[in-house]
Amino acid sequence: MCTVIPGMTEAAVAEEARPSPPGPGAVPGAHISLQVGDTLGAGRWWCRTLGFELVENRDGPHASRSHLLLRHPGSGLVVRLRRGGPAAGRPHHLSLRVESEQALRDWAAHLRRRGIPHSPPKDNGLEQRVSLTGPDDVRIELWWPRPPHAEPAARRRAARL
């Protein structure tokens, strides 16, 4: 359970946010900054659903730049959640690359166990992906690109187009 309460110490929040992810990793990335309506609620969702951990909590009435910093332990991706509601320039989606086709299936099972609505795995012959929507309508894609040497029928068809 990831209960973030204003004034909690970062260590207490980190302990509370300890996820039960299925184990797949993702490709390293820098960070993404998202403006959200409810910083703490969005932070809880990212921790519970995708296994992010709290790095910094600057949410509260005395914070000059109210935000939460979250880090995904497998990929190193950092997400900064800023209070501000919908804003122009907001990202279209966040894509997290998983290590294998099995890892993608593991993530789909993890989301199903959590009761998180998501798409079934979609396969276009070049990649497979599972899509879901986070707080404030942030679209998230978990994807696995097929290795270049893989030659399923759909990959061969796509190459002819």
C-alpha cells in the first residue's frame, strides 16, 4: 500500500510505497515532468501500479515549487509530478520498454491482479505493447520490440509495404 500523507518523512513514504512489481525492467531514461491535478494521489498511483519509488516530496503549503519526484528502480526513469492540472505541451504518452515478451505478459498479469484497466497485448509484427491510462489521462505504453533477427509473418509483410 502506498499512502502518501503530507508531512510524512521520505523514509516512511518509501517504506509505504514498496511495490510488488512483476520484475521486468525497462530501458534507462532521463525524466518526464507531468502536471497533475492531485500530486499525492498521482504519486500513490505511480508507486502502486508501476513500482516507482519516492525520491523527493516537496508537496505542501510551504513548498515554493510543489512536486514529487519518483524513480523507477528497474529503468532509472524519473517522473516529476507537479501540481497544475491539464496544461498545453503535456506529453502524448509515456513509453516504458520491457526486457522480453514474457516480461510484457508479466506486466499484463500484474495490472490485471491490481484491477488496473489496460489493453490486451497488441502485436503489429514489429513490436508488442500493452496500454493503460494513469491519473489525469496520462497514456502509458509498456512495449517490447521484436529483435531484428525475428521474422514473424507480420514483420515480413511490414517489410514489403
